[in-house]
Amino acid sequence: MPPASERLTWTAGVVAARPGERVLEVGCGHGVLVALLAERAGQVLGVDRSATMIAAAGRRNRPAVEAGRVGVQAAALRDAHLGAEPFDVVVSVNVRAFWDADAATTWDVVSRVLAPDGRVVVAFSLMTPGADAPVVDAVGRLAAARGLRLHAVHHGRTAPIPSVAIEVRRLSS
């Protein structure tokens, strides 16, 4: 299989999954980031609306799926069967559902499944310099309404297009 893109490799580094962590990737596509995260995390679940993408993600991650470390599911996030155990990390790359007009539903699900000390990484390609500000503002506002706070904004000099990752965490109680 071809190597992972700079953007996905960089995103995996921002996530920095640790052994034993449960990670949910929303919009997992071909499962490339799922594979990178599974190298370190305890369990990874990849969810994507496209059955075609999920089939590809399943093939790419077949040994980890068979070992029970990776799961893939064809469903919209709001319809996915995410189980009762919380996720330590929720990550997405270029998934507009985290900042567009209907993002409240996405954030409601994320808030429900995120562990008490969990974190969310919303990564995206920066197509135009300065275009990250409205996305950072929207993600920060939507997350704050659910008891999450902006922790960091990471900028990556990934080729061919720069990347941004917004990291939010639960407010301390």
C-alpha cells in the first residue's frame, strides 16, 4: 500500500495516541489514519458514511480488525453504534460536520461519547491563508457549549497544502 500522506502522518502525531486509549475517527475514508493510530492506541473505531470507503478501510486494516484492535463502521456519526465505553480521543480530518451549519448534532454525539478527560482533534487542510480563523472560532464555540475548551491550535507545514488541527478538551471539574 502507498505510504500515508504528510497530512495524515502529521495528524497522527498531533493526536499522539497512547497504548490503551480508545480512539474514534469520524470520516475515516480509506482507513489510512486508522492504521497510523492503531500502531499506538489500544482500540480504534473508524466511522464513515460511505460503505465503499469502509470496505477499503477494512481491507487496509484487516490484521488489526481480525485482532480486535480496529473496527470500521459504515454510518453517519449520529447513527453509528459506538458502544457504551467512552473514547479517549475523537479525531477527524477535513470533516466539515465539525464546523458547518449542522455541526451541533456532531458535537452532541462527540460530547456524549468522549471520556471525562478526553480530547478532540479537528484537523483540516488550509486552502487559503487566514481561512483557519472562522473554523477555529466555530469549533471553539460549538465545543464550549458542550463543556469543552480550546486547548491548542496546531499548524503543520504539510505538502502539498498546509494543515491545521484544533485540539479541544473537557473543562476540568
